Amino acid sequence: LIMKITDILSEEEQVETTANANMAPFFVPLGFAVALTVAGLIMTLNSALNSGIFALGIIAFVFAIAVLIFALTKLEYALSTKIYITNKRVILKSGVLKSVQSELPIDKISGVTIVEPLLGKLFHYGTVIVESSANVSGVRANYINRPYDFKKTLKIEQR
């Protein structure tokens, strides 16, 4: 069911480095869902005399469930995403529920773009976009740990 990276490598191909997704994008919405759950619990338990407060507590629970589902999608992405640099290509593998595999030959790389949001700066993650010099689309990986270190391993200037 789960394909290993060695299953898709050619005979002369070797993995030089790998990068994983960061877990911080999961913990932020998870914390928000917990806060909404606690607020909903407090409102529903202390609303004996006020039905409006009880309704707000139920609304908080509903939002908590929605945010938790969002957090779980981030968790699934973080746990399943790996980006590999081999001596021949860059390979992105991601997803359990929906699998995505994207690859780009090393000799077609024209540059790397890193997008680092505020939380990414705090928790050392960002989006890495490996751009192609051909009319081939690039490889995009979200929430990659230490994206600038990953970019250094590509050694684009030397290839």
C-alpha cells in the first residue's frame, strides 16, 4: 500500500538528502480547537439560567469540530510528506488519503523559491518551490523543516 522511495529509484540513483514537513501547522489549529472546546464546555455548563449562553456553547463546539478536522488534514500532510534529493532528481511524496508524487530532474532546476510565513519563521518551516527551467512544472512542498538548509543541499550553482 505504501510505496518506499527505493521502489521508484533507478539502478544508479541514490538519495542524497531528505526533508520532512514540520508539525507546527498542526499544533496551531489543534490549540485553537482545544480552546474552543473548553470555552464551549464552560458556556454550556454555566448556562442554566440563560439559553443564549447555552447556544453560544454549542456553536463553540461546532466550530471546534470544524477546526479539529482542519488540524487533522495538516497532521496527515505533515506525517506523510517527504521531499528527496537524489543524484538525478527531486522527488516529493505526500499523502495517505490522497497520494501525490511529483518529481523534477536535477538538470532542469532553474531556482528555488522559499515562502516563510510568520509562524514559519518562529518554528523554522516554510514552503519550498523547486522551479524548472523547462516548460515542466516545478515541485512544491509545504511546511518543510528548515527550508534554507534544504535549499543549500540542492547546490544548484554547482550542477
